[in-house]
Amino acid sequence: MTFNYSYHFSGRPGSRTGARRTAFSLVELLTVIFIISLLIGILIPSINSARNAAKKATTSKVLTSVRVGMEMFKNDNEADFRLTNGYPPSFAHPPIPGYAGNDVLYEGRFPFPRGDADTRPVVYGAHWLPAILMGVDNLGYVKRSSVPKNDNLHQRPWLWYELDPNASVLYVQQRQPLYLDPGGTPTKATKDLPGRQPEEGKFFPDWEEMKALPVIVDAFDQPILYYVADRHGKVTNMVGDGRNENREYTGGPQEEGMPFYFHEDNEGFTGIRTKAEVAGEDKENPGILGWNFGTRQRPHAIAYSGADLTPLELIDPKFRESFARYIVDRKLYQSIGQDTSPNVPLRPVKADSYLLISAGPDGLYGTNDDVTNMPPWPD
């Protein structure tokens, strides 16, 4: 038997090609892992940034569609909504004395179906927006002039979108055109919003009645807040907040005149904080947090209304997180200095129309990444 051993020698004695090393050393593996981790660390923020930018652009388009719908609504219904310059209401606060048609239009129950006249479910501006522009059943808004005056139906708006049990037809069949396309407008039922709602009973006392109500959402699936301006607003009272120290609404116009905007109109989503809580003087109470969209555990920046802030306090850094500062006329704000009188008139942006606010990527209303219909702050 013949054995054939073949060895291939390199130029140096004792070396064989069969003994060549084929594995990586530990140092080489760690170097590769480090490089890959570095690349991932660079790419992921860029990808997230691009994704957020795309979603903000999509949200801007949604706001544009809403704005177009609002102007169409105003053209058709201005006579019915003179107190809000022809725009839909956003009111969640109690009736305001002096508002014509208060019992029908401004008590928070119109046009949401309720069979009991004494039941007035609390709904917010975010709920009014789709209910008016598309109708509570997505078949169009019912104009008051289209409602028959027989059987007192004209004074029972909760029936306008329901079936007449005796005739099996809608009480009111004539509808306004759709100001937003239900198929092209992103909406979600309140109960399906991401994150976690506030403590039950705090801001959604009529949860069973309102949980199925839709809201228009941005590209982050968060509700677009809607605040309508009061045409009788006074520069002596930019923001309304009629609650006393126990957070109870005292009702009626504010002492300094009717406000332009009411903080209460979306407080179920924004939450409530007091001046002392924001200033850090009441460290035991962070305030009542609004809807947590699952991004971070902190209050929304506009949870504090700022209705009681003076002009000098408005520019104080510790009150930067307030609804008043968020909506103040930007140029007016820039002119406030240490020699400004406490009685200087304060005026909000969009004082004759409305505000639309998306929380943006961070899920916090009132921060720099919000998408809104407000002009940017001047440099």
C-alpha cells in the first residue's frame, strides 16, 4: 500500500498553507461591531427625522383641507354663527350670558344626539370640528333653517340626526354639503386614540356618551385641537378661564371683558395646571395631566391657561409654558419689556378666526414641533 503525502512548502522552512488562520481575532470583531453600531446610531436619528418630517408635511395638508372646509362652511352658514364670525363653535365651557341662541348652539350638546334635554355631554373643540364639517353621521351638517318648526323639533337639536321612530326616516333630511371628505379625512373615535386618557371623571365625565365621537387626527394619530375666537373678545382679556381656585367654573363673562379664546374648550386633551404649579410654588401638585399619547410623562405645555398673567409675567421664562404665551400676537410679545405697563392690551393671533393645533412628533401640545395654522415666531 502506498501513501501519498503532499506538503506544499512556502519559501520559509516549516510553514504550510494548510495551517493558515481563517478566524477573526477578538479585537477585529469588536472593531466591526463598533463600526456597525456607530453607523446605526447615525442612521436611525436621520431616518426618524425624515419620517417625522414626512408626517408633519402630511399633517400640514390635513390642516389645509380643514381650513378650506372652514371657509366654505362660513360662506354657507355665517348668519347662524355670527358670534364666531361664521365658523363652527368649539365650546365646552358653560353658557355665556348674552350669547343669542345659547340654549341651542352653545351649551355643548348641539349637534350631538342626546334624548334628554337635561343631559349635556361635555365635548371638546376637537369633537366639534368633524361633527360640523361632516355631520355627526358623515352625511352633512344640518342647518337650523332646514329644521321643521313643528313638534318643537327646532329646539331639540339632539334629534336632528336621528330617526323618527314613527316614520322610520330622519327627522331632518336636508343636509349641507360635506365640507370635508369623510373618506379622505383621517379620524379616530376618542376611545381609539393612542396612549392613555386622563383619570376617569376628570375631563371626560360623559365618557360613555363621547367615547365613540370622532376627532380629526394628524399623521401621528393625535387629535387636532380646535379653538374658535369670540368676535366680542376684549384686549383686556385674551384667554378665558372662569374656574376658581377649586377648579370650579364660576360662569359668565370675565371681569375684564369677554375673552377671545377659552382654555376649557380642549382641556380634556391638554390638562389643567395652575399658576403656582407652573411656577414651581406648589411642588406637591403637578396639575391634572391631560391625555398622555405615550411619548413622555409630563404635562402638555399649554395645560396652564395663563389667563391671570400680566404682560411682564408673560415674558418671564418660568411661565413660558402657558396657553396665553402660546397664542399671543408674536409681534406684540416681542415688544414687551421691563418698562411695559401691566395694563398694556394683549391680543392673540387669529383673533377673528380660529386655532388648529397638532401636537407633532413629541405628542405634547404647546411645544416647538407643533403643526398649527398660527404664524411662526419672528426671529
